[in-house]
Amino acid sequence: MPTPSPNESNSLGELGEFGLIASITADLTADDRVPVGPGDDGAVVRIDGDLVVSTDTFVEGVHFRHDWSLPHEIGQRAVAAAVADLIAMGSRPVALVIAFSAPGELAASWAKQCTQGMKIEAAKSGIALVGGDVTAGPVVTLALTVMGDLAGHPPLLRSGARPGDVVALRGRVGWSAAGLRVLSRGFRSPRVLVEAYKVPEVIYSAGGEARSSGATTLIDVSDGLLADLGHVAAASGVRMNIERAAFTLPEPLQAVSAAIGVDPWTFVLAGGEDHAFAATFPADAVLPAGWVRIGEVSAGEPAVTVDGAEWEGSAGWDHFHRS
């Protein structure tokens, strides 16, 4: 990340609202999907089909801590999480607007590096930053609204799973949750897990892969595999069974689990924020490269089981219910 020059303002209070906006928008490049970008009362976005819109909020002390993550990592993580919802709908990321709130005494360099991290992840995902808002507030808060283009395709909804479908996974699960547990205990290793918590590795091609192979549903695994598949099961009116034999427990997860006396499957099945993607496909579908079959769909009362039995532990994260 760039180092602020000695002449830069030390705080947001000194830099001011318009100075911050100018620094955020200074290096934004034109995009043929955005006829009008930052600088007017609103941006103009060009799309080819229906528009998918989603919003995510990241609050200091709830979603991130300054002593755990660098500012650019917080920015990257916020954009990755927000864009993952567009991918889960089967849309192509198009535009991003950011509302940034922070105390006036926050270092201006922190805000600039955070927004630089957002730009880095936006470039990875192919989404264009087209505007937003800045305001003073008691803690740092990032509110991101993302827009995706379905390009004439129907959205991939949670309600499309049918008995006989297979359940498949793209990406890793449990790494971020294990990294969070490591940080919560005051440690910084295994580093791969801590890094997974700080900046998730989102596979932005997953939506197109799933659609091309006939996926019947697709969801971003943000709150935990069992919790998010539970949303699919409820919306589709089906049962799902997940098979642990389909997974390989990575060595770092095993090491952390052994060190702190936690069942590693708690991380894999209930850990969130890796932003992997889970989908259902017809039984005769050829799964795209990188997708792993992890279970199947059957008729019955909506539920998600593990190896044919109810999972006894937590299924995942809920901001207003702590289990």
C-alpha cells in the first residue's frame, strides 16, 4: 500500500469530506458500462438484462478490528463479500457504490488505504466503483451496494432445488472461521488461516460455471455451509444430506482444532466468511472443473443433515442469535 507523503493531512477532520472524495475518485478509470461515473448527483450504469442489487454493511468492532487487519485488507474483504452475492445470483458484477462513515480523528491515510483495497478487489471481480457517500460517524462503517447484470438470463434462486439433484461446492470452507478463532486467542498462525480471514479468496467465475452446467440453485456460503444450505432447503421445500467423506480436512484446520480442542468439522460445516459457493445440479449434470459433489437432495420436510443424521452443533452465524 502507498505510504502517505509528509504533506498529507493527518486526519479526516483535516482532509475534509471533499478532500476524501477527491482522493477516492482521482484514479478511477472510465468503463463502457458506466457512461456517467463519480462527479454528478448520480452515476449512470448500462446493462443488458435485469439488474441484481445487493447491500452489505461492515461495522468496526462487529465485522473487523483495526488490530487484526490492515486497512487495505478490510477494504478488500468488504468488496469480496458484497460481490459474492452477485455471483450467487448468476449475474455479472457491474457497479459498486460505497457509503463510508468514520470519526473525524481517523487517520486520513487509513481511509485512503482502505479505499485502495476496495479498488484492488473491485478490479479482481470486474466490478466498477461508480460513486457513494462519505459522512462522519462514531465508528468506521462501510455500506456497499453492488449491482449485477443478468444479461438476459434468469437469476439463480434458492428455490430451484429438486429431489434427485446433487449438492456441489466451489471453494474452501472453514478457513476464515479457523483464522478468526486463532486471532481471538491472541495468535497469528497458522498464517494461511489468518490470511483467509483477512481477505477471502472468492472464485468470481463460479456463477458462470454453475449456470453453464445447469445449476438449479446457487448460494454464497457466508454464514456457514449448513446454515446457507438450510436457506436453500427451506426455499425449495426439500431435504439435503451432506457427506463428510466428500471433504478433505486441510492440515492447518486439523492443527488448530487439535490445539484448541475443537472438532474440525465445526469449522468446515458451520464456519462462515470464506465466500465459497454451494449449488445444486441435476443428477445427470457434468460438474464444472473445480466443483466437488458433497451431497444430494431428496424429498421431505426441509432440513440439512450430515451423513444422514441431524447435526448437533451450531449450523452457522446469525447476528441476532448467538448459539
